Amino acid sequence: MAERSWFFAASGQQQGPYGEAQFRDLIARGAVTADTLVWSEGMAGWQKAGEVPGLFSASSTPPVIARAGGAVMGAGGYGGGTLSIDFGILDYVWRTIVFAIGVGLVIPAPWAIVWYFNWLLSCVHVPGRPNLSFTGQPMTLLPWVLGIAVLYALIYWVDAQGLSNAMSLVWIALDWLFIRWFVANLASNGQPLGLKFAGSFWAYLGWNILLGLSVITIVGWAWVAAAMMRWYCRRIEGTRRQVVFKGTGLEYLWRGIVTAIASAFIIPIPWVARWMARWIASQTQLVE
């Protein structure tokens, strides 16, 4: 008897066909959820996966439970694996343009940032963490954005070198705060993941200084960037699996060179951005 084939809809496009085993694996990894539209031979039309008898109930994991420390864990959360990301080129282009305009206009920046990261996270697939999303609120960012605008205005009017140097330190501090805020607001299936970025500000400052100094060596920045990524991942707390980055300095170097050359021609930027994002995701894993 021929194996049954399955199709599902994602980002407005039909995906498939997938064999029974492949399709069950997609469900287990969270790529297909109970709300995903699916179709197979013998079905009258597209249906939500959760409404297909015997499909989702047999493959889904037990309900999520809260463990000590507040992190929401499901059975799928205990499995390791590699992250992945995928997005359409046109989708990336128009969203990035809107994002850049929103940030440039200052006042809409918090809403543009939250909107953009919500979309970007929906393109990321994490083993055992289906429907990744972002729960941060734009109003949290508004004081930061207005503060930056005021500082830049002061630098422009006063034209003081001291203020310019202070602005660099402010940017690093805001980057660090943003990472903490971003990680703390990650969610899966609408449930907060309870994650925390535990890297200290002084360590973050040290890494940024080291990265800046490494540029002098022409190629050394790549090894510093890889080490910095590993430090980022090790400082994520609240998950039973450790987040690790496997990428090496040499891989960062040649990919960075290719990205810089291609970006100089402007048009290839979306393609190299996706290519680089896919590589970074493929080097990020959940392990014991």
C-alpha cells in the first residue's frame, strides 16, 4: 500500500508533499501545529491539523507545565536539536524598509521594532518550541528611543567630543539592556518561555571593546565574533537544554567577506542576509 502524502500551508504557500513519517516529524518539531491547515488524499478540503482525527492527538506532546524558576516547559522542550530560520525575500525586503523608516522617524520606532521582531521570530524554528513569538511592549522602548534622540540632538548642537564618546558607551549599555529585554520576552504558543540573559554589563562591554580592537588585525574580528556568540548563548538561562554556538572564526571570516562583497552591489543584500541568518541558526543548538 502506498504511503499517504501530506501537504500543509505556511506563510500563505503550500508545502509538501511529505510522507507520513516526515509529516509526523514536522508535528513533533512544531513546524506543523494544531492550527496549521493540512490536506491529504481522501480529505474533502483543507482542515486544521488538530481537527483531523488521529493526526495531532497521536503526535502532539503533553500540555505544557511550569517548572521551578518560572520557565514553561513541555515534553517537546526536553529534546535537543538545531535551530533553523527561513523567510521570503520579498517579505524580508518590504518589512525591512518599513522597519528602517519607522526607526528613522524616531516616534514610531518602538512599534516598528516590536512588529519587526515578531515577524522575524515567526520565521525561526526551535526544537520543541513551536510558534515562537515576542511579547515585549513598544511603550517599554519609548523612553530609550526618546533619550537617544535627545542625546544626538545635544551632540549636534554642542559639538562636544566628550558627548560623542559618551554616546558610544550609552549605545553599548542600551544594546545590553535590549538583549536582556528581548530574551525575557520570548514566548512559544503564547506562553512565556521564562528565559533570562545573565551576561553582566561589564562582560558585555569588555567583549565589545575586544571586538573593536580586533578589527585592527583585519581578520581577528571573526574569531572574536564567534567567541562572543558562544558567550551570548552560554548566558541564556531558564531552559533545561544548554544553548550553544558551534560556528568557528574561520567560517565567520569567509562568510563575512562574501557578505561584505555581495552587499557592496546592494541588490544581493536580501539574499546574503538570509544566507547568513540560516548559517547562524544552523550553528545554534540545544544540547545536554
